[in-house]
Amino acid sequence: AGTSAAAPGPPAFSCHHDTHSAGLCKTRPTDLVFIIDSSRSVRPSEFEQVKVFLTNVIDGLSVGPNATRVGVVNYASRVKNEVSLKTHRSKAGLVKHVSKIEPLSTGTMTGLAIQFALNVAFSEGEGGRAKSPDVSKVAIIVTDGRPQDNVKEVAQRARDAGIEIFAIGVGRVDMSTLRQMASEPLDDHVDYVESYSVIEKLTKKFQEAFCVSDLCATGDHDCQQVCISTPGSYKCACKDGFTLMDDGRTCSACSNAAIDTVFVIDGSKSVRPENFELVKKWINQIIDKLDVSDSKTHVGLVQYSSTVRTEFPLGRHNNKKDLKDAVKKMEYMERGTMTGMALRHMVDSVFNIAQGARPGVQKVAIVFTDGRSQDYIGDAAKKAKDLGMKMYAVGVGNALESELKQIASEPIAEHYFYTADFKAMSQIAKKLQINVCEEDPCECDTLVKFQKKVETALQALNKKYILYESMSKRIALLENKIV
């Protein structure tokens, strides 16, 4: 009890909430430059949506010469410096200026735009502050196509100069180019949206994700029991009588039991390849939290679409590195959605002793889907739960709440999770806690100890009673002699 572990600190860019979170989010001085693609593939109506996105992000920032300074670089075949970091000292003037930006409607010279930002937009002459640990330099690139020039080297030079780069891709964007531009970790710095009409859903990320805030107070942590705030970060601890597990987040009242855990993953075509990569990262995020070893947690993986495929059975990989490598190698099936068939395969084949399942070990299944099943799931889900399997149901996008709840174990609130966006799956991984004890050995131990104490106390009392009886008889004999 009382042990704790620190969480990683947040990225450098920080923001200020003007609404419900006011006071929880402190602004760090930041030079922020938006680099926006207005090539001919971006329709005028779509460019308007980009400007709305910029306006919404700016609206959540604390804008001022000593807080966040904002610049905007517009590019196509040429580059235009629309707003300098030194231009606006207030939010109102900045937002008005952004609303008047017009698309250039020519080619896509993204490398040239990054070079311009590095040499000009972030320069002291344009209002950039001198390089200092106290001032963050952040570029947010929004693009919908494949660059006509090289971005890899120039983006590296920008990052080496201390500029943190976020890359947002839209529609038919080249994902490899986004990864070449963005800062590490790529999971935090690369975003994809299907179209400009939904770019607005990234607003919250860029308003909140980079706050130097009290993460415990905002609830933006994954501590199971106790969260302790540290500057810009947090660490987890446990209540008395509990021990912090190796993941630094979960707590256990007893030694972790052996668990057979199987992921059942929807690989249908509606998931899309880029989202399937996010699903694989999500699986590995959960694996990181498990106590994987020969004697503790074993993990199996099943993928399904119109057919079902065991990617690897229980017990094949009994360390986290091998498990995560095997997950990364899973190839996307990309067909239908036969969830019922997958559940039957899981119950009859994967949790089969002949296929590596261990007798007498708790069975846990984590079922992920993004849409309506094309077959009936009720019988297979009921059979799994009747056999004592603990079922977690995770849905994204068009997944049906009724089907997810049909799959999930009781209490449903603890075993059913849903999010509209694949990007938010990491939050589900944080909330999903798989802590199973072997018939609560701690409580059994405690009862046994209590029982022994009671028995010892009764024996002592019994001895005292026998002694008391013996003494009473002696006193009675003496009294008779005196009489």
C-alpha cells in the first residue's frame, strides 16, 4: 500500500479553457503557427471549414504577447504569410483576420511551406520569441494531398530547431508523408479525418490535449484508485491494503490470478486500414497493463470478418514484447461482420484446452466491433457467459449498443464501452480494467487467520474454564472440611 508511479508529462503546447475547465489549465508561452494547404484539391467550401477549425482552436487559447502568439501560413504552389506572430495582440482581431483568408488554389508544395515557417514565420522579425525552455514552438499542418516536393529533411530540420509539429491529414492524404513531418510520439502528433466536414471534431484535442493542467482534477488520468498531481503530470497510488501493480496504474488486494485473455477483433471493410492500425495499437495498450507471464496472464488473438481466423492461440507468446510484435503483424481481413461466428469460434476453439487454454483459469474475452453483426450473436454470447467467461464488449462508430450489451458480462456498465471515434479508443484502454482474483484469496486468507485467532482464543478460554472448575472443586472441599 502507498506505492506510486509517475505518468509521462504532457506535450509542450498548452492552452486555456474559457468555460467549464477554467482554472484547471495553465497557459505556457507558445508561438503557434498554422500551416494550411489551400491547393486546388481543397474546394472553397472545404477551405471555409478549415478556417472554422482554426477559429475554434484559437478561441480556446489564451492569446497575447506574453501568452500564445498565433501565425498562419497559407500554401499551395507558393507560400503566403497570412498572419505573423507579431500581428495580433488580441483574439478578436486574430479571428477576424483568419475569416478573410482566401485559398490559393494551385499545387501542393508542403516542404516549401515548412521551410518558410522555419526561416520566416518563426523568426524574431515576424514575432517569434528567442529559443528558450520557457517558450514552446508549435506548428499545426493541415493538408489533404500528396506533396509535390520533399518534406522529410525540411521537417527534420524544423524539429531539430525545437518546433513541435502536428500533422492533420484529410481524405486522400498520403499517411506516410504525415508521419515524416510529425514529431514523436507519432500517436500524439498525427491525426486523420475522412473529410473536411468532420475536421471540427479535432478542435477539442487542440484546445485541451496540451494543457499543463491538474490532470487528477480534470479526470484525465487512468489511475484505478488514487491520483496524485505533479506539475503537468500525475502519479498513481493505492488505498491502504492494496498494492500498486507493475503497470503503475492498477491496484490489487491480492496477488494477480492466472487469466486466459482473448481479443476478438472485427476486421471488416468498414473499419478501414488506417483505423485497423489504431485498433492494433489499442490492443497493445491493453497488453501493456496485463501481467503477462508463463504462470499469470496468457493472451490469444482472433480476427473476424466474413470468416474467422485465430491470429495466435493462448500460450504461444508469454512475454509482452513477443505478444505486441505478433499483434503488429496482424493483416487486415477487410470483408463482412460475422460477430456471432467469431464468438462461437472463441468459445469452442480458442478457449479449448487442446488449443492452449488452461483448466481452472479465469477466461476473459475482449470483443471489438465497429458495426452491426451480419449473423445472430445472442446464443454464442449467452453460452460464453454461462460457461463463466468474463466478456468485455467494445464498440466504435456504427456498432450497435444493443449488440454490445448482449455480449457484455454483468454489471454491464463495467464491461461495455463505446466511442464514436477510433481516435478515442485509447481512453477506453485506460478505463478497461482486467483484475481477476482467484476466488478472492485475500478474503479467504483473512477468514482463515480470523478463524485461527478465534480457535486459539476459545482454547485459552477452555483452559481457563477447566482451571476454574478445578479450583471451584478444591474450594468446595476445603469449605466442607472447615464446616
